Amino acid sequence: MANYKHLLLVPLALASSVLGSPAKKCEKTSVAILGGGVAGITAAQTLSNSSIHDFIILEYNSDIGGRMRHTTFGQDANGKPLTVELGANWIQGLGTNGGPQNPIWLLAQKYGVNNTYSDYSSILTYDETGYVNYSSLFDDYENAYSVTEELAGTILSENLQDRNARAGFTRGDWRPKKDMKMQAVEWWEWDWEYAYEPEVSSLVFGIVNFNTTFYQWSDENNFVVDQRGFNTWLKGEASTFLKKNDTRLRLNTTVTNVTYSDTGVTITDSQGGCYQADYAICTFSLGVLQNEAVSFQPEFPEWKQDGIDNFDMGTYTKIFLQFPPDKVFWPKDTQYFLYADPVERGFYPVFQSLDTPGFLEGSGIIFVTVVHDQSYRVEAQTDEETKNQVLAVLRDMFGADKVPDPIAFMYPRWSLEPWSYGSYSNWPYGVTLEMHQNLRANLGRLYFAGEATSAEYFGFLQGAWYEGQSAAEQVVTCLNGHCAQEVHYSPLYGSTPPNQYDEQNGWTVTSFQTNGF
């Protein structure tokens, strides 16, 4: 049982004083949910299903969905604006006939979310000279990855120290340092999924994360093209327990301070609003927690802050271009185009066509993705600078005389968004299960949930879905008078005993060892 006697007990009057405003009456609620993304809405639904209806959801944006966010871009042949996803875009790992199903896949089907199979074999390879077939490197990488999987299984089963993914690939004789085409293939296979390079990513938990989704359910990925937006399914679920204009959903609300203790949680917003809750569930992104976009009082204890600071928040930037539909210059029967830059790894490496059967055919839209350092670079420069760089790459790939200027251009800046500060989390090399549990563990009556708090599904929508449920279930137990604090670890040691988590979390290291090992 975790000991929280060190937490400062902050009565309401003192909380107001600390915040620099006179004491005033706060709105009271049983549970305050901080954030209206997947974890927040799932938490609220779980409370409602347990007959706990006295809650409020405080959401920064004007709509629910969090990083599952879309916008209009360009227009179709009839002049109607088209919808593209800025954030989450795939249903990853669908399900097996008669077997387990990804909950996001089930919900997408329930609400008729339009999606198309991403065929990763539908890819052509390029460098600065144009089309060059180096597709045989995909097989070389997969062979090295198989060796890496086996190594991860050995590390887990024998409780050995983790290492970075680069060490695993090297064990499989994959050495791309001097070969830009190999680096492009590696980016496609690894960085595109985790938003970080193998050098800084955990070997064990990178493999774990892949296996728990794609070996448990299926290896399929479906790309969402629904013109209502991917968050249609989340809005559908929310409508099952929230009425139209429900006063429990507070949109456009910027939380500025969270004061927590063993007796309750007090939240204030940027407009001076004050909310006093018996319990709170914080679903802020890891990026928000790392950038101190919201103040917490008392300050987080060292074990909690280390758990937050040692995890990684990745940035995944999709850059959209629309060309006249009659001047589409890429093969329309191909989904992906991989580019190996001669100098920089990850420099506008993967283009994806939306003007392809089953997607937004006839739209003239193609987009390119960058991550991590390239995202920081792109998001810090002007649209015009980025557009010129992307066009230069496309003209190297397809010919300068074939690529016209786009009629629309746009991309988000996830690393700069004050309500996200990034796209999704990645498990860094050197972070143990105990350290991750410290990121996840509650502080008094303040609980935490989101994709980053999921050991199995970090970075995935299903991680946020399960973690929202889990945090709410713990709060329900507390409200019913049977509260048990989550375990945290202080001090930390160098490795994770395999059976450390049986009793607390209901899974063991062996639960990660699905068919992939």
C-alpha cells in the first residue's frame, strides 16, 4: 500500500489563498475529469455505467476527442470542403474471426466509421534521382526484427536489463548508419510507428507494444477517411450518457491549477472558475504534464515527477498538399511512396496518397509525415518554407516538370499546442515497469489516465480507452468505501522483477509474451 501521509492537506480557503484569489465558493462534484479525449470520455462512461452521475468533464477545446482531431482541407470537385485527420488516423490491430477484437475496431463498426485497409505492400521507393527499387531491404529489416523479437523475449523471461532497439537490430546484422536507403526503410518500419529513433527506444517495450496489439488482434491497420471525423464513434458513446447541451461537459475550459490531497481535489480554470471534487481523474497528455502547462499543488513528489520526465512524448506531423485532380502526378493505384534523402534521415520520408481507390479518390490530396526532430524543425518554420522543401523532394522523386504548385497546403503543429505538446508517447530505453507505474500511480485522490499510462498499449487509442476505464473503476471502488491506493516505487532499482505486478495490475510479464516471442 502506498503511503501518502507526506501529501499536503489543503482546505478550500487555503487553496484559494495559494492561487492568489480571495476565498470563494467552489462548485462541488463527486468526480472531476480533466480532459475530454478518449480516456476522459471513457472514464465518464464508466462512472455513468456504475450509477455515478455526479461528475464534470473539463475540456480545453470546443469539441471532445483530444488528439483524435480533424479539420477541413481543400475541397472536392463540387466545392465541398474535405475532412482530414490531424492526429489519430488508423484503427490499429482489428480483430480475428471468432477471437479477440480491438475495442476501437468494434466501436468504429458500431458507428459506421468509414475506413480503408492500409496496404503496406503498396509502396514504391525513391531517392533524390527518382524511382529506385530498394524494396528488397524490407525483407532484410524483417529478418533483423525477428532476431530482435527473440532477444526481447529472452530479456523478459530471464529478467535481464533492457537495451535500446538499435542493439537488437545490430544483433540481427542490420546496420544502416552509412546507407540512406536502409535508413529510409528503418524509418518506415520503426520511427513511423513510435515517433522516435531506435537509439532512444526501448527494445523490450517496443516489441511488447507491437505484440499486444498486432499479435493479439490482427496485423491489419485501417485508415479512417470518414468525412464526419474519426471522433464520430467517441461522440456516439458520449451521447449514451450525456444529454444534448449537458452541463456536465464544460468545453472551452482551460484548467490552470490542480490542488490535491488525501481528502479531495480543487481545480481552477483560466476564467476564475473553481471546482471542488471528492476525486479527480487527470487525462492530460504526457506533453502537458512534462511542460508544466498546468500547476499542481503540492508539487509532485520526486518519484512521480521522475516517472513523468523519463517517459517520451513523440510528435507526428502530417503535411497535406492538394493538387488539381487532373494533374495528379503519382501512380493512383499505389498507397505509399518512400523517399531516401541523401543527407538527412527522416527528411520528408513517407508520402501517402489519398487520391487512391477506397480513400478520397479524386481529391488530389497527398500528405507526407515527419516525426521527432524533423517535426520540431518543420513546426518551428513557416508554411512557405515547409511547402518549398516538400515540393523540392516531390520534384526530385517524380520530375520537376511533372509537379505543379499545390492549390492547398496545411499542417498542424502538435509540439506547440498548449493542450497536447506532442502527439503520443513512446517508451524510452532505460524505463522500467516500476518507473512507468510511477507515471501511472495516483496521488491521494488525484488519479491519472491516458495512452501514456498504458504499459501494453502506450501510443494507441486502445491504451487511452482501457486506461480511462481503469482509473474510473478505481474511483468507483473508492466512492463505494473500499479504496486502495495504487502502488508506487521509491527508490527505483535497475530492473523489474517479472512477477512484480501480478497482484496489483492483473497482468504479468508473461502476458506480454504473445505469439511474437
